[in-house]
Amino acid sequence: MEDPRLKTKTAAIIGVSMLNSHFTKENIQRTADIVKQTHDNVFFMLPNKPAEHTLAGYGYSKEEAQKTVQRKFKSIERNCRKSIEALQIPDAKILFWEQFEDNENYFEMLTRLNELYATDTHFREDARSTTRAVYETSKYPAKKRLSLDEQVDVSVDFLLEELAFILSSPDILNIEGTDYVYHKEMPILSELLAGNYEFNPPKNVGFAVIE
């Protein structure tokens, strides 16, 4: 039986975050087990390069951020690969930013979102509040103390880059449609998909929450 939380499309993309305790091996595998029953293809999206922006908000230098991201995402990648093996979904793929950051469709969508951030006050406020919440609730140790506004300034690109991938994912992956799957609501993504900003959303991208 299909999980009612999901729209059946060609592919499910499971978003996996670096600094979030939810993403244990068990939770990654449980989510993958659900989506493999409703979708033809399963992808794990590991936002390694965008995560460097988040660490910049904690005062990390570029070199420190790159080393930390590389170490942490190696562990996450291992958990994803263990899930793929345990669930016998050999066609599942793990996506890192290097695989598509030069993709024309991704770049075009990122340009659109950067323009939206510059011109749409509603979107800009939501993007900044979404980013601000990361630091307001985080207990991750900072290398250098920045003000909350400074943290948002240096790290909001994480959100814009992540959204750009999600919204252009069918074109990047050359498939009919995608559902982005996360463990909690993403109001700014839902607003984008509903057309509630000055933005015409793609019709072949969906969003589902699996806690």
C-alpha cells in the first residue's frame, strides 16, 4: 500500500542534514524503506558544499569548514550506503553538490532564487527567519562569536542553494518528477511550491514529511 504522505512520482529525494541528530542510521533506513515502496528511484541528497555556509556562521574559516564537512559527510554517506545495502535498493544514488553544481538547470534556478531574495520582501524575510532559526536552536559550538544577523548574512546561501537543487531536481536528474522528503515541515519550500511568492514554481516537484 502506498504511503499517503507521498505523491507517487518518478523519484524520491531524501534530504539528509549534517548537524541534525535525527539522521541516525536507523532513521535514514526507515525513511528509505518507505519511499522505495512508492517511487521508482531513490536518491539521498547530501548538501556538503552548502553546509560550509552554515559553519561559516559558527565562525569557521573556509579551510576549517571544508575539513569538517568532509569528515562529517563521510560518516553520513556510510549510513546511507548501509541503508541501500540493507534494503536491497542497488539503484539508489547518493548526491553530492560536486555532481551538479555546474549544471545549467541548477544555476538558472539559483539565479532565480537569488533575484527573488533581492526583490521579494516576503521571501527574503522567510529565508532569513528560516536561517536564523538554525542558530537560535543550535547547541553546536562556535569557533568565533558572530551576531545573529551576521550568522544569517553568511549562511543564508545554504538555504538558497538547497532550494535551487530541490526545485530543479527533475531537470538535473533528467526524470519526470521528484518528491523531496524531509523529517519535518519546510514552510518556505511549501510556500514556493504553492506559488505564494513572486515565483512560478515547477509543477513536477513535490514535498513530503516523514518524521
